[in-house]
Amino acid sequence: MRIGELAAARGIAVTWKPFLLGPVFAAQGWDTSPFNIYPAKGRYMWRDMERICAARGLPFCRPAVFPQNGLMAARLALAAAEENRLDTFTKAVFQAQFGAGEDIADESVLRDCLGMAGLDLGLMQRAQAPDIKSALRAQTDEAIAAGIFGAPSFTSGTELFWGDDRLEQALDHAVAGAI
Amino acid sequence: MRIGELAAARGIAVTWKPFLLGPVFAAQGWDTSPFNIYPAKGRYMWRDMERICAARGLPFCRPAVFPQNGLMAARLALAAAEENRLDTFTKAVFQAQFGAGEDIADESVLRDCLGMAGLDLGLMQRAQAPDIKSALRAQTDEAIAAGIFGAPSFTSGTELFWGDDRLEQALDHAVAGAI
């Protein structure tokens, strides 16, 4: 929710790269979210997210279904990129899941997200095209190869930064690299 | 390294409570540090720590042995508490392990830490007393019961905060609770 403003303030360009978390987790040996595998840590992470959203004035509603199947949402994000709406659409999807507690595997939820991003419902069909599917697979492989093990992750040069709380560090690294 | 100064600036009293990480990890189903169980995450965590230490001007040297047996160090920390030197001694132990890359299972390293904290070497014997041993076990059980799954963790009222990057949140929560 905040990368756009913080990056713009530093004059840094951001390239969003959607990937699937399932294969990334599988590469670590996890068959579901670590929030579910480790209950004490999971309870903490939800509370942490709730506190952060409250502090930032963001709505938060823990989804009943978690983790969710984000395959269609991720493909749509790649289709939205062709319309220069990747960031707007992605934020709508995250707000649907974590702000409203909805299930983003539900096509009606995704259609609402397209609407909120000012995108045409025809993208539902575009998202099923073979080149979109293979691009998402390639980007997921690229994420694993880059050592990514969770989301959000930020890369700047060869450096990897993981988590909302490392966003400023990542952007500062990009500023230093750009000088 | 920074809790003392930040807490003092907010007028907050800090009670340090050493506990053993081994039983805490075992309660999560981990038989060693998650840094070792999940290599991609482990590589990242070491690099993250290296970057944070560089940014704060703290020495960093990744220890060859990890995780280390911190049993004697933790018992000594409880003995140091009786001399009101718990924080000073603990910082010396963390600097030995992560600043100098030494093994804190080594008694000569611990003797150096006692010396740096201005403590008597007689504490090596005090640390082996039954009441110290049982106090450490009780405090470790208390940590697990509080939902703690890693270190450092901070509690304020019924809220749990995990990790250096949540220190300010924890202290701010304590300030709000004290008003």
C-alpha cells in the first residue's frame, strides 16, 4: 500500500513482479503457509498485521480461508500490467483478501477488483492465455532462483529485502545504487 | 544493544528475562535454528543481520558454530542479575557470539564476558546452583506459555512483539499503557 509513495519520494522506479507463493513455499519444504504450520508464530503474525494496519489506518479483516488460491489473481495481475494497472489491481486484490476478508479465488471478487482498478472484465479471458500462464511460471522460477522465500520481497541490484519492514532499506539501497 | 537507550528516552523500565531458545524451538517442532532448517531464509537472515549491524556501526562476524549451546551463558545471565548487571553481561555475550564470532559455549569466552561486565569470576560457580538452574527452566516455560517462538521478544501487558524491528512498537505500547 505504501511502496508507490515512498519510491516516488526518492525518485526510484519500481517494477512489480507477481509470482506464486505456493511453489516458493514448496521449495522451502512447506506445503502450506508457515502461519498454519507453526501456530505460535502464526498467531503472532496475524496480530502483528492487525496492529500494523491499525497504526496505518488500513482496514484489516483476517480471511476465513487462508492461504488462498491466488493463481487467477496472479495471472490477472500480469494482464493488468499490459494496461499499466498492475499496482492498482494488486492493491485491490490485497485489500479484498486482508482488508475485507474475501476469498480471491472467487471470480466475482476478482471481477470487483478489476472494476476498482478501472479495468475491463475482458481481462478475465486474457488472463487465461498461454503466454500469460508461462510468464507467471517463469517469474515464479525467477523468484525462487533469486533466493526469495516469502512476500513481499524487494530486490535492488543483487540485494534481497523481505517484508514490509524492510521496504525503506530496499528503497534506500536503490537510491544509493542510482547515484 | 539499543533497548536501554530507547527505553530510557521514553521513561520505560525494562525487565530482562533470559530463556533458552532450544526448548522454545522444540515446542515449534524445530530441532535446530530455522536459519539452518530453511537455507534460503537462513542465507537471507544472515545478510539482513550483516546489513543492520553495518548501518548501526556494530561489529558483525558470523560465528562458525551456529546455533551455539547457550545454557551456561543463560545461567550466568541470571547470576549477573543478582549483581544488577544482567543487561551489561548479556550484551557482552551477544557481542562475543555475533560481533567477534566466538563460541559462547566456551567457558573462557564467558569468563571474558564476565570481565567485560565488571563481574567476579565466582559467578561461574553461582551459575551452577540449583535455584539458578530451576529459575532458568521456569523462565523458559513462561516464555513458551506466553507464545514466544524466537528471540528477541518483548512483552508489554498482554501484547507480544518479536524482533529488533518491533522494539519501537513494543516501547510505544508500554508508554501508552503507562499513561
